[in-house]
Amino acid sequence: MATKRVAICAVAQHKNEPDLWYRRFQNMLLDVLEDLQGQTGFKYGEGGVEMIVSTSDDFFDARTISNNGVTDVIGGQYLAEEKMAQEGLNAIGYANAIILSGHKDLVLIMGHCKESQGESRNMITNCGFDPFYGRATGLDYLNAAGLQARAYMKKSGLTDDQLAEIVVRSRQWAVKNPYANAQEAIPAGKVKSSPMLCDPIRQLHAYPVSDGAVGLLLASEERAKEFTDNPVWITGFANCMDTFFFGDRDLTSNFALKKATANACRKAGIQDLKKAADVVEVMDCYAYQQPMWMEGLGFCGEGEGGRFIAEGGPGKHRVNLSGGTLAGNPLIIAGLYRAAEATLQLQGGAGDRQVPDAKCAVAHSTNGPAGQFHSVLILEA
Amino acid sequence: MKKHIKNRNVAIIGIGQTTLSSHKEDQNQVEMVSEAVRNALADANMTLDDIDCIVHGNMELFEMQFQPDMWHALGCGSYGKDEYRITTGGTVGATLVCASDSLVASGQYDNVLCLGFEKLQEGNTTGGITNMADPLWFRNLQTGALTSTTATEMIKEFGKERVLRAAMKYRIMIDKHAMLNERAHRRLGLEYDQLETLMETSPQLVGELRLIHMCSQSDGACAMILTSEDRVKKGTAKPPVWIRDHETSHRGENMSNLYGAKKPKSTHRDCAEKLFKRNGIENPLEYFDVFEMYDPSAYWGLDWLREFLLLKDDEVLKLMEAGEFDMDGKLPVNPSGGVIASNPIGATAMLRPAEAALQIRGDAGGHQIKKEVRHALASGFGGTLWTVMLMLEKELNW
Amino acid sequence: MAEFFGTTVADIFNTMPKRFKPEASKGVDVVIGYDCGGEGGGKWKLTVKDQTAKIETVEGDLGPCTATITASDAETFIGVTLQKIGAIDALSQGKMRVVGDTRMLMTLLPQIFVQYTVPEKKTEVTARGILSAIGDRFRPDKAAGVTLKYGYDLTGEGGGQFTITITDGTCTLKEGLDADLAVKMTMEAATYVGMMTGTIDGASAFTSGKVRIDGDMMAAAATGKYFDKYVDPNAEEAEELLSLKVVTSINQRFATGPVMGKWFAGLRDKKLLASVCPLCKRTLILPQEICQFCHVRTTDYVELGPEGYVTNFDLVYFASPDPLTGEVRDTPYACAWIMLENATPEEAFAFEINRKDLSKLKIGSRVRPVWAEKPTGSFRDILHFEIID
């Protein structure tokens, strides 16, 4: 009989840095690996880890089969290794399925990305649009977010002042997170006067260019105790895809996020996520996304994002105590950093950020232009 | 070794392929992908509403499209559904089937559609392959995917004449299989009496690797639908093909340590040993009724048969020489014409379990093996000599 | 079929679907029967409804029609259609009869159909013909700086021997095969024509031996570059497909890191360094952060070689083009696997061999590195490995 549930036994994070020019992915991942091995004592091979799910992106790495450069570090020699080629939170969903299926009882997840390597992450995301129309018009994930931000601010009443408030709060929490990139405290005035990147998104509303790596060890219920006294259980995971052309989407509807949330909650047996969750980590690349994704997750009503911020929603619901992606994560593994923080909170390992008695956490990530694709992970202690 | 326990059984119930050609200029990526998806749904007599998850994967730099599954949402039916994007290397097609198997077996999803595709002419394949190598060093040495080192090793062991003849015989046999498969891309109409002439006249690419030995490039897509045992019990349009087990074996990026004074074990043999041991299969040559093997070249085809079937010494050459890998041989290999005949890289490794499944169903048309096919083996290759293997069964009785 | 005025009655009807103008037939709902007598004749029925046209041949009775046109013979029918014979004359002479609204027919038909014209005779395409016009397709801009002489030996009917010389931005063709060809391609003339008109797949023809190459294969592959694609004069206009050609490149700054940094620093000192696994003692070359077999960090380094022996090699005749520049390396060249002194048995080192030594290269050859005069810590520090006699 295969296992009934899967635990995250341990997480290890490489500090998010603005420019790790002096380290290769291999160096970064080795640090993460040693951290995980130190915490859990896991071994590779028969009876140990036989499967690794890596996360990286070929464009960001400028390398086809980007995982092949790190196979030796992450332990793929004569073992099974597969790459989650989309946002890393899905690696957890996939690894969860691998263990539930009975195929393996341990899975190691190792993700890496350096936004600083290429001359422009916007040039990369521009290639995410179709070659004939989207790319030619110069769309990239930044200006796509600009379009969505403008529409959402109109719908929800979110103001420029509130955007600044979100950024200020992110920094206040990031300074307590040893793994965060942007920890410098900044006053709201500075955010509001930072140069416009893409109206209404200002420079300080945007997540800084970041380099990082994250590792997690997942185990079946039967084996989790070999590696940790604090297993964090995966009780629900789902993701959902919206359609591609902006003209076919309502950019403010959170269609995909709502569906993913509903499915994840159903699997976790949760009726009201905003009551159940003690900690929330959302992938907010741009300030407007924090309230917008919170609305999609069901923490406020339709179009109530402005109100959510005004009423101190993020504080009340313990949103992004890590500083969130706004404090700087590289694009393809931001979700793994969200999951890492959520796990630490449930293990009681979140230091100054610790929410007392945290029992249930939500980690979220998004992929594609203007949140075309969303993933929701529900964890319980 | 711990016995392998599957949470629930998974079957392939739908298979769809597009035509393969060297330049599919009349379709864009989305249209091509959509064709494969629609063919798979038609094959299974299902609609998109029945599918709850799509599994996508490819190597981005081949088509120069960042996170292509976003654009392809228009063609692969992932709108409003769960979706995963998983890649490995050339093995990706097979990996997607393995991943889909895990997703269904886990109980998290009931009906999963996986999709592999290639539109090589939209990018630069050699560029794509060369870009696999470490930019700091190996990229300067890399010649793409062409190498004769395996031929050299085999020649060292068995002698030049014998190896060259066996490899050419393999090539002609593969072409004969391709001629029976109307979907195959390269069908040359070769005859065994051309063996000596081809050995001499086919232009040399690298060492003893000649043009005739190598696979080429194709555009095309393949989609498969997997479902749980419960659904199969309710009735399916085509006979189900059960996924018994699968395994993957990788290795690091360094290609230098392959031909030292001591050669390492191949990932092929490693994967086969693990897979067969835990399934109690002592003699794969006897057990399997068909083998769809990922064979990028005739030499690799020959060498890897030895590795996968755990053969010793010159057993593989003897079997080749005796015609035991022919359509009516002991273990037919690549009745579809294999990779040498058709190679849409992103889909190639999926075509192997797809073709193996068609054989079990009895659905392979012109290239159907006459004897009953109950146990099938499929393999994928890619990356820096990575291996993926799948075992398929006609009945749930293992 | 009987031909008059250079065409047949059947061709007029066969081309009706192509000549039909749907927009012009809005609101039209008619069935027109045609009955042409004599040799080359026949019966056809045209149904125009809902902006579509259906043409079918009819055996026996035409059935109910809005109007019928009857011609006594094919010559009359074709002649009237082409306006070589006046319709009024034909009607007066009784060679043509119309049952139904004649005036309607005379205004309607030209409205909903493009006027029929006699198709041009198919041009005969021969190998000789294609080659003799090769100069018209030559692209001097693509052949700048190229000097190449190659030949075709076309066998069978319609064949011949030809030498093409490209030099100084010009291209000349002459009969016969010169002695100093870079490459000669031998094939049946019909195969050549098939490849040029696209009915035979070139790659398959090369691979299956239908085309034989004597000489420099790279040169043979290059010839296509210097000419515009041959256009089959008889090919129907294919649907024009748009394609977007673009080069995507994003500048990168790759990190070296301490371990690769050490390797490059070693090269600068003309040393080949390997990292050593503390557990299994393998000498990993190129140095790695970790031993992939033992999963532990490597910390020690050891110098290997400089001499070693060859265990395997790839002698490359066909080089793949560089993805960014399109440049192709000169062939032949060889990449060898080398067991350097002090290396543990599995850890070979791969590098290029001195082109001058290719003829001597064997398994077991002893080799040593040849260094650049002033190594700077890069791939170019090692020029190649040479064979020690």
C-alpha cells in the first residue's frame, strides 16, 4: 500500500543576491545540498534519495537542458532526475504525486536561477510571447504586469500610496529574513518618487533582479521521521492555466488562481482558507500583485484589494513575512522560496518572523504573463 | 530491493500523432500541437472536458520560445485545467509519460494528457544541442550529436569488418521496418544486397559514422492520454495498455570520462538492471515481445541493445546476424522504424512508448508484429547519455 | 479528349471551381445544364446556391434545370467560351441552343466566373535545361570570396557531365568534368530534376546512396547556399506561407566560480589541474565542485599529465555550423580522449589534436599539450595536443 501523505522534511535556501557574479550554479547548489544533508543526514542511492526534481529555466541559464550542468551536484549520477521547467512550486506538487503514486518514497527538489546572468530578464520574458504578434509589439512580463496593474487598480481602488505601503512593509519584514535580497528599509516617499518602469509600476514596486537556489527534501509519511522531527504535511496542491491572448482574458478576474485555490482547498478539506491559514506566502513580483493574489486566494471579496490593504489585511493574515518576492527572488524559483518560508513557519524555524502556533500555511506562485498560470500549495503541521 | 508498490494502476487509452516531415511550414507550433491533441482525444473517444491535467515539456532553446506552454495553452487544451511542464533532454517525451503515470497513479488526477512536440526548423537544432554544453569549456569542443566513439569501442572488441556489417544490417533492417510504417519520415527502400555498397559509398560524417547511420531531424507532435484502472473498467474506446513500471538513469555533463582506460557502466545497463530486477525479469530477451528503442544511430542502436538486454560478449552481434531483431524475429526492435527514420526530438521519446502501445493493442497497421504482443519495452535517450525506460503490459497480471 | 483551340471541354468545367467568384453570386440560385455533343463532349450540371458552386458530370438525363445550354460539338462550345466564335452566330446557326433565359445566362455567367483562358502548355523540365540557366539563379552576394569548382555527373536519359566554377563573384557552367573538382556529385538525371523540383527529398537521396559524392562533402553541402531556389515553371502557385526569420540573442555573463577559476588559473600556468575526491580519490578533470559518485565536496587539486595516451577519438569530416555565427570549422579535425599521466582510470580528458598529426593518430598514440605562447586563462591556452613520435 502506497503512502497516504507526503511531508516536507527540510528546506535549505541560498540567500537571494543581486549579483552573484563570482559563483556558479554548482557552487550555490552545493551549499544548499550540504545544508540539507546536515539537517537530515539523507543519503543517495538504494534506500535513500533515488529521485531528484530540479527546477531551472533554459533561457535564464542560457543553456539547453539547463539541469545537465548541475546533475553532478544535485545527485543525479545513475539516479532519476527530472526538471520542472516551469515555476518551482509545481515541483513540490509533482514530487508530492511521485511519492503518493508509490514510485519513490523520497524526492529531493533542487532549484536554481540567476537573473543577473543575462543582460535583461525582460528580453527573456519577451520571448514568452508568440513570435508573430506579442513579441513584435514588445510585450514582456513587466509591461504585461503594467496592463494588469492598471486594470486592477481601477477595479479595486488600490492606490499609489497603498502600493508604497506594501513595499515599505515588505522591507520591514525582509530585514528579519536572512535569505532576503532587498532588506534596506525605505520610506513611502522614496517608493512613490522612484522612476516609472511601466505605468503604474515604479522601479521600487518591482522585485529586484535576484540570484538564488533552494532545496527541499520530501518523504512519504512512513519515512519522514528518519529525517525530521517536524514534518510539514502537504495537504493540498493544485494549479490552473488561463488562456494566452490578453484580449481573451479578463486580466482582473483571477480566473486561474481562483480555480487552483478551490481545487487545493478541496483536496485539503478546507472550506474557508482565510480562516484556516495562519501564514500566507504569495509570489508578488510587483506590489499590486500582493492584494490581487490575496483576492484570488479568497482572503477578500471581488474587487476588494484596496480595502484589504486599507484594513491591514496583510498584517492580519500574516502575508509575506519573508518579505515575499518583492524582496527579491529569481523568477523561476520564487515559489520554492515561498514554500520554504511556509515550511519554516510550520516547523517553528522562522526566527524573528515566527508566527506563534502556526498550523496551516499557504504558499503560492504564478507563471506566465500577467498571472496566466497559478499554483497553490497548502501545508499543515 | 524494496518491492515496487503502485498506488493504483494506470493505462494508456489514447494515442495521437501528427504527420512527420522535415519542415512543417503550413502550421505554427500551436496548430501542430493541437493536431496531436485532437488525434489523441479522437483515438480515446474523449473530449477535453474529460481531461483534468495536461503535461507538457520541450527544450525551450530549440524553438526559442520562453515557457512555451503559455502560448501552447491555445492548442493543448490546458485552459482551466491543471498543467505541469517537465523536461529532461531528448528523453523528454518518455519522461512525460513517466510523469503522467505518477500523476494518475497518485490519485491526484484521473485523466492526464501528455504532449511532446518539435518544430526544429523554427530554431537551430545544432545550436540547441551545442548549447547544452557548459559555456565555459565544453561548448567549444562540442560537435553537436555526432560521434563515432561507440563504433570505435565496438570495433576494438569485435573487429572492424564484423561490426561495420552488423551496423549496416541494423540500418537496413530499420529502414525495412520504416517502409511498413506510413507515418515514418525517412523511408529509403533499402535492400540487404546494398549492404556492401552503402558501407563504401555513404559519406563519412565522423570516423566510421556515416550519413546513412544517423537519424535526421523531423517536425511533428505526439500526444497520449493516461487514465486510472477505475475508468478503464467503465469501458474505453480502444484496449488499454498498462504501464507496469518505469525508471530513469542520469549522469553528469562531463563526456570526457566516458572513454578512459576504464569505461563506466552505461546508464542504459544501470537503468535496465534496476528495472528488471525489481520486476523479477531475468531474461529480457525472452520476456519482451517488442522493443521500441530510442536509436539515434545504427552503432548506438547495436551497442545499446546489448546494454538494455543485459547481453554479454558478442551475443548482440550473433542475434543481429541471425535476424532475431526483425519483425518476425525473437525480439522485434523498432517496428516503427525507430528514431533513425523519424526524429521530432521533443516527441521522439514519446513515440517509443506510443508505438509500443500500438503494438500491444494490435493497432500498428502495416508495421504490426504478427505474433501476439503482451509485454513491451520502450526506451528514451537524451542529455548526456541519459536513459528512461518504460514497461508496458497487455494485461493487469504481473 | 478532343482538343480545340488548344484545350478541351472538360478543362473548362474542371476549372470552374477555381474560377468561381462567391462574393459575386450572392442571392444567385440556379441550376444550369450543359450538353455538348460529339467527340470531346459530355453533359455537366452546374448548381449555384448559397454562394457556392457545384459542378458534376451527368450520365443520362440532365434533370430539372433553370436553363440548359446545348452545343452541337466541342469546337463550338470551346470557341464560344473563348469568344473565338461569336455566341450570337452560334445561336443563329443552330450550333448552340439555349432553353431558358438566354439574357440571364449571358449576364450572369461572366459575373460569377472569371473568364476561362487556355492554360499554358507545360514546360518540359530537363536536367540540362535547369543547369544551363544556373547563372540566372546565382547569388554573387552569397558567394563573396568563394572559390569553388564542382561537378555533376548525371547518368541516364537526359544526362550529361557538367562543371560549375564559382570565382570572383561569377559563376560559369561548362560541359564535361574538369580534373580538379573539389567535389563531384553523381546521380541519375531524373533524380537531379526531382530534387530541384522538390518531388524527391534531397536529404533522403543523399542518405540512401541515390546521390554519390566524391570529394569534399562539406563543399557539396555548401553549393545550395550560392543560388536562389529553383522554381518549377509548371508548379501551381502554392499558397504563400509567411514565415518570420529572426535571430534572437541575449548577451550573457557567465560566472566562473572558484573551481573553474582554479582550472583556468592552472591553464595560465600551463598546468592541467584535476580536483580530487576525498573519498574515492578520483581525479576529476575538468575540476568539479563535487564528486558526483560520492556526493561530497572536493577540496584538493592535483596536476595531471602533461603527457598522456589516446584511448578513443572522433575524426570529424562533417562539421556542424556554429549556432551563433554559422561558421563551419575546417575539416577534417579530430577530438581525442586522452588518459593523462596520474589520472585515475576513468577520468580521460578530451581535446583537439593537431591537424598535422591526423594521419598518424591511432588508439594508443602518446600525446602532449601544445600551449599558446602567452596563456591568459582561457580555452585558447591549449592550442591542441600533438603526437609524440
